[in-house]
Amino acid sequence: MDTATILVVCTGNIRRSPAVEVMLREGVGPTSGVARHGISVISAGTEALVGYEMDPVIAAEVAAAGVRMSRHEAYGLTVEDIEASDLIITAERSHRREVARLVPSAVTRTFTLVEIAALGAQIGRQALGGTEAGAAARLLTLVDMAPLQKARRVVRRPADDDLIDLRKRSPREAKRLVGEARAHVETLLRVLEPEPGLSLVNKAQHVGQAPPGPAAPTAAPAG
């Protein structure tokens, strides 16, 4: 089975990137996660609150969406992780710039979540491989094709490619953020999902994971 790695990047690695990470890995809604198709997903922060758990307000919203949660510890972005990743997904354009600053060659495989989901939908499932293509192969094809598709994509404002950040740390704002992220994750998962029966890992092989831990301090930078 082909394998690949996705790296998700935000600022503090306690809100946006871990939420996107777990939704991509475990799946959300009717779409299965990429972990069962041979794709690893990790996350990191450009200004990570190293060792902090996922913001419990965000974690509660992700869990409410039916996503199987796992314990998370914030982790700092490294050159090694960028170089080892086949696709880098960022929360904002500023994070995309930081990735490119650290590893200039990664610019062609780094996209915001909004951007890569839109480009995947624009390219379409059929263009990413026939019935023999697994999820990892589809992902690699998407990464190859996406830069050429950018010129065809219409964006009203550059800021529209940024995933919203929390201005107020409240359940209402968390619900809004997770809802927006979920919509883009589902779009991407539908594009990457292989034909039924291909490259599947038996769900029984997955080890049970712990629920989110206790609340992290509220005075934290954007995540």
C-alpha cells in the first residue's frame, strides 16, 4: 500500500491545526479518514505552545462532530517535518509563507486548507486517478496538479484563503471555526477517498485513543 504524510500548520498548534489534523486522520461526516488509507497526518505550530493540549473548547466541538479524539501535545514546526511531508496544509497564508521561508522548495506543496480543498474540488476525483488509485496516490497527484490549477481559481479576496481564527474564546466562536474547517476537510477527503475496497486498513487494528485532556490556560496566542 502506498503511503504519504500530511503536515498541518497553524500558530500555537492548539486550535486550528490539531482540529484539522484529527478530522483528516479520523474522518468526519460520511467520509472516512486518511489514516485507514495509508496517509499519516501530523501538526505543528510556527509559535507552538509546546506541550499544551488542544484547546478544550475546540476539542469539544470536534468531538461533537463525531470525530474520534486522541490526546494532543503542541509541537513546534521543524525543517525536518516540512522536508518529510508530501503535502503541507496551513491555516493561513502567513503560515504558508513561514513554511516556504524555512524550506523554499516546499512552496509547491504548501497550501492553505481553504486553497487545497478548493483546488481538489476544481481538479476533481477522476483526474486524480482511476479505480486503481489509492488515497496516497491521489494525494501525490493532487500535489503535482494543484500548482498549475492556481491560475484558474478565482478568489475574491486573498484573505478568503485563510481559515478563521478565534477572536473570542467562546463555544460560539469555536463552533464557527470547527464548522468552517470541517467543510473544507470533508471536501478534501471526498477527493482523496479511493474506490471502495482499495487500500483499506481494518478498523480493528486501530488502538483505542484517550479523550481530550484537561483545559489549557486561556491566555494563549492564535492556534
